[in-house]
Amino acid sequence: MRRLLTFARGSRLPTYKSEEEQAGLRAAGRFNAQLLDFLRDKVAVGVTTNQLDRLAEEYTRGHGHIPACYGYQGFPKSICTSINEVVCHGIPNDRPLRDGDIVNLDCTTIVDGWYGDSSETFLVGQVSPDALRIVQLAFDSLWIGIQALTPYCSVIDIGTAIARYGRQMNVGIVENFQGHGIGRKFHQDPGIPHVPIRKSRKDLLVPGVCFTIEPMVNLGKKETDGPLSDGWTILTKDRSLTAQFEHQILMTEDGPEILTLTQNGPKPGHRF
Ligand code: MF3
Ligand code: CO
Ligand code: CO
């Protein structure tokens, strides 16, 4: 039964997905998670991000799907690979991964017209205590955002929870890039800031809304720099280490359903 609700005046109801549309999004999220699981054991010292990109593209096309990043606003590769002080949108290249690097692989796939989008930060070899700490805090920030979700909650609840955690832990929660609604388009309303932004109060996560949470967490200050002359790469302004995790989530009457859960990836509560 659908609950009868009176919404506060002026609240914004984002695009609601029908059952059939939700099935399309579930399939896209599931495949995207499968792709991350496929890439997981390929991340190693000496491997280049171009090699990972090629593997991701072949796996995706081999399953009859489309790498969404390829050609998106001119992005030249199939996945984003963001190493160490790169906040997001790193472009795969021929630099081999080094012992001690942390690298975020952000994968997005189009499955039968529906977008799947999720990312993880991976540890390469033996990493420093600082690197371990920021990866842990980024992972925990994502789950703190997820735990703030209840049916009909407001988007601002996500940012409130994550920003509070960031203050407690004395890390920088990036404000210049946000999560987003997702569907037949890569990025759609509502924007999902990871800090409380007043205008998000009116965006309600009613059942049927699909969106991402993807906090970028800096060991130093929250400010970012870039893009570089490649048009994409975003760095921390203070060049501190940064990490990110992303899940795609469907709000349901029973609470959040995470569409991009992996088989072999870190589970909530995981210690890196
Ligand atoms: N996957 C990113 C996100 O989470 C977007 C990457 S856009 C690209 O929204 F063009 F850089 F691929
Ligand atoms: Co993404
Ligand atoms: Co995203």
C-alpha cells in the first residue's frame, strides 16, 4: 500500500521511477558492481591504469553493455582512475601503479539504457598509515551517509551526517563535487552534496528515487584544484591524500536499497 503523505509546501519531488524502471536500474547497478569485482584482483603494483581501463572496457562490451564515461562530455577513457592526491576524474594513463599508491576506480556502465555508477579506492601493495586512514575514513563516510537514509528523508540529512563525521575526524569533505540522481541519464536531479546545503532540504528521497552517494574525503583541507590542462583531473588544493567510495541507491518504502553491492568488496564495518 502506498502511504498517503502531505509534503511540506515547496518541497521538490525528484523523478520517481516505476517498478519497471527500477528493474532496469537494479540490473545496471548489479552489472557495475560485477565490473568492480572483476577489476579488484587486477589492481597491483606495476599495472597501469590504461591496462585497467582496457580490461574494464573489454569486460563491459563483452557483456553487451556500454562504458558510460567513454566520450561523456569528451572524457577519453572508459573509467576514471584517481591516484593519491587526485580527488576525482583522473584519466587512465601509462604510469604503472607503485607500492603505496591508493587508486580510486570509478566505473559507470549503461545497461539497456540505464546507468550504473559506483567506485572504490584500492590499496596498492603496502600503503602508509596516512593512506590507510584516509581510505578508511572515505569508506566510513559513505556508510554514514547511507545510514542516514530513511524513506521520505531529505537530501540534506546525508550531508549533515557526513559533514559531522568529517569534523569529528578532522578531514576535509569535498564540497565542489557531489553525488547525483541517476537513471536514463548519468547525472540528474537531485544533486547530493556531502555537506549540508540549505537548498537540499527540499529534495525528498521518496520511494522510487535513485541516486548516488560518493564522498571525496581529503586528509587535509576540503578545497580542490583543477581541472588540469587535460580538462579533467581534479586534485586536492593542498596536495594531501584523498579517497572516495560510491554506491548507487534506490529509495524504497522499506528504506534504502543499495544497487551496487559487490561480492568481494569491503562490507560495512570493514577495517582496511
Ligand atoms: N563516475 C563519475 C560520477 O560518479 C562521473 C565521471 S564523469 C567522467 O559521477 F566523464 F569523468 F567520466
Ligand atoms: Co562514479
Ligand atoms: Co556518480
